[in-house]
Amino acid sequence: MKKEKTDFIEENWFAPEKFYAKGFPKGIAPHLKDFPAIVKKLKELVRSGNFKNALEIG
């Protein structure tokens, strides 16, 4: 049976290595380039495993 797209998101959402390997989702990267401090903070939170705060900032 074919997996739905939502299954993929739920399974892989908190996998930082996959997130950074593929880059930011299309449409977000140009905006993040304007806010380097936010990008730095988000990367620190994701690497530390503090996903709740990363989602709140994002």
C-alpha cells in the first residue's frame, strides 16, 4: 500500500540530519537568508534536541 505524504512528515519531522541534508523546504530558504540570527538560533535548538522551542520560534 502506498504511504501518504502525511506519514512521511510524521516519521521524519524530527530528524535534523535529514532536514539539513535536503536543505530548507522550498519557499523558506530565501526568507531565512534575511534573518541570520533566527537561522542560527533554530539550528542550535534543533541540534540540541529542543524541538518544542524550535517550533515555537519557527
